[in-house]
Amino acid sequence: MGESDGPVYEVVFAGGRRGLTHTAVALAAAAVLPFLSWYEAAVPMAVVLGLYGLGRLAVVTRRQVAFRVDRYGVVLGGALWRHRAHTAAAPWQDIEAIVVWEHSPSLPKRRSLLLVGLRRRPGAPPLPGPGRVPSPSLAALASSWVEPETQFASRLMFGWRLDYRRLVAARDAFAPQVRIEDTSGRFAPGIRRRPRS
């Protein structure tokens, strides 16, 4: 049984046209700015844009997995700076549901954060990553409609986007018994966010 037995869904950090466009624009601007007539102001901007572009180029060329659904289970990619240490693989037998949820910061004018997590069976071993040990500060920031265990088995959608249709197709092919819950209301239009308690 190979990977062709179903539609594997994999997303890499900063992949796609948007990530490549940002990288190309930053590097092109860094190359052109020093040749402009306002040299004193252009050089610092060129350095900043060059460093940004090189950082994005490193992310794009590494092709680090942000999220993957395959016949073995779900892979939650780690943070860019500690990817290997924080990447977690959960087998299907440990997963009850894939949960897409939203955290709305309490600070004004802050955009809500979109996360994807796993509701795992009781007794499943802890996943590696930044949320292994609940901290009081993380618990204070956490959403009230997502269980703490799911919050700690979640990853922020930063530098990548979720393709809900591909997620559903992969889940249907590999583990139809696992539910997909969209508490954010962004992907499954018939499902509404649970109210805060």
C-alpha cells in the first residue's frame, strides 16, 4: 500500500505563489534600492529588505511541512525556528477529531488567529511541541470553547493556508471515522462557532 492509495494533503510553510511573490519582490527591491538617488535612506531599507527576502528564501527552499494528512495520521509542523523539535505526528488511532479553531486576542485592533488542532483519545501520549506543558499564561490566552488538550495539540496557521476541501478529501480517504470540526466558521458554512461560556 503506497501513498497513491489516497489523496495525501500536505502544506509547506510559505509555499505557493504568494510566498514566492513576497520573496521575489523583497529581493528585487533590495537589489535596486542602493542605486537610487537618495542613497543614504535607500541603503538601510535595502539591507532590511534583503535580510527579509533571504529569510523568506530560506523558508521557501527548505519546504518544511506545516500540516500533513496521510494514511499514517496527521503531522503538525513545528515552528519555523524549531521545526524538527516541535513537529508532531499523531496516528489515526489516537485522533478523535481535527479541529479548526480561532483565537481572538483580548487586545483591541488585533486580528484573530486561526489554528488547527487534534482532539485526541484519552490516554494518548503527549505530542512534542511548544504546548506540551500547560502554562498559566497560555491557559489565560486560550479559547474557552476548545478543550485545553486540543489547544496544546494545535498549531497556528502562520505562513500557510488550509485548503478545507483537500483536508476533507484526505480524511475521507484515510480515516472517515475522524470528525472535522470547524469552530471558526470560516470553512464549513453550516457550522457556527460555539459561543464563549
